[in-house]
Amino acid sequence: MDTFLLVLAALFPVINPPGAALVFLSLTKRASVATRRSLARRISINAFFVMSGSLLIGALVLRLYGISVPVLRVAGGLIVAVSGWKLLNEGSHKDADDVSEAGTKADYVSQAFYPLTLPLTTGPGTIAVMISLGLSRSAYSDHSQDLKFFGAAILAAMVMAVAIYVCFAYSDRVERLLGRGGTDIAVRLSAFILFCLGVQILWTGASDLLATLNLPRPTP
């Protein structure tokens, strides 16, 4: 239970399903309700596998390619910041050009993993959190405790995936509740938070990289 609550508490502020739902709503503004809910299901499944994969084999993949967690944060932070900046400028205004429902659905399906799942929903912050939790398994000395740790963490990831689906699938109700003007304001605020989150992830990774340089200290 402690591990379950720890993973859930670590993931929720990073993923922020209610706030991410407003960004999702803006990026799928021309989709029908059925398409949006189908897309939300795909994203939630993708997000679960991203979280689980990062927990189980994330550290191994990073070692295999020689990528450090700070470099992952810098690269991911750049992507998140650019996405937030682009959405901040665009807002939730509809485009003048109409797109057919079949073409729009196919286009959204192709975007289900990138960029809607990665990096907008489960970005570098989520991956870094799950990799860090996976590395902490070395604190356990026997396999039974190790198995309980992974079981609780996977269960927390599953709960988070369900929360993502619920918030994304019913994001259109938030639009009806807030209205066009209120939705645009909420989307821009969420985009600004997304931009700040990207800058924060970038800064954290850059700070960790600079700390490894061992720069000489100025003499008094």
C-alpha cells in the first residue's frame, strides 16, 4: 500500500490528467465525441505501457544506448516546452478549413502515440519518475519484496491510466460547461503550465549535466 500511494502521488502531479485533458481537447477540436473517446482509450493504453515499460526496462534501455537521465530530461523538456509554446499561441480556436470525418479520424489515430501520449500525456517527467522508482528496487533483498514492489507500482500505473481515460473521454463536457471563451482561457492556462513544466524539466536536466562538469571554483 505504501508503494502504491507513493507511485500514485509521484505520477499524478506530473501527468495531471485534468489539466492534460484541456490540452487534449484543444488538439482534437475537430474530432467527434466517438472519435475523441476512442482516441482517449488508445492514449490511456499507450500511457500504461509507457509507464510500465519505463518502470521495468527503462533503466536497461538507457544503459544500452548510453543515455543518462539528465540527457533524457533535457531532450524531453525541449519537446514539452515547444509543444506548450505552440499551443499557447494557437489557443482553442477552430481552423477555417473543414476536414472530412474519416480523414480527421485517421489523422488523429496516427497521432495517438506521438504527440498525444508521448510527450504530452506521459512525457519525460513521467519516464524519469518511473525509471527512478525502478532503480529503487535494489533496496529490497529478497524476490518476494521485489515482486510486491512491482505489483503495487503497476497497479498505480493502471489507476493512473484509468484516470487519463476518464478525463480525456469526457473533456467535451468541460467545454460545454465553460463555454468557448472559458475553454480558450483554460486551454491557454494549461498550455502555459505545460510550457513551464517543460522548462522545469529542461532546467533540472541541465543542472544535473552541469554538475558533472566539475568546473573550477573561483578563488576568493
